[in-house]
Amino acid sequence: MGTTGAYCFLGETIFTLTELDSINKVSIEMEVGSHAGPGVYTKDDFYDLIKE
């Protein structure tokens, strides 16, 4: 699925984990790959995945 698949997977993961009011950002630890990388992510990084 390439870059889009990785982006959607990370977005779904971040939105799921930040459903709790006590979690605002998520630190992802992984080896750098060609489609995704480590970092601190928030819902703001993935809002374009939400249909309006």
C-alpha cells in the first residue's frame, strides 16, 4: 500500500489512542522506513483523513 497505507495506518492508530482525554499525542518508535518513520504524532497530523 506504500506511503498511503502507512499514513492511514498511523492516522488510525493515533486517532484511536487519542480518544482518551488524557492522551494528546503519541510517540511512535520504529526504524525509519521508506513509508513511515518515528516521531511524536497528534490528531492534527492526520485531520485530512476525516470526511466532512
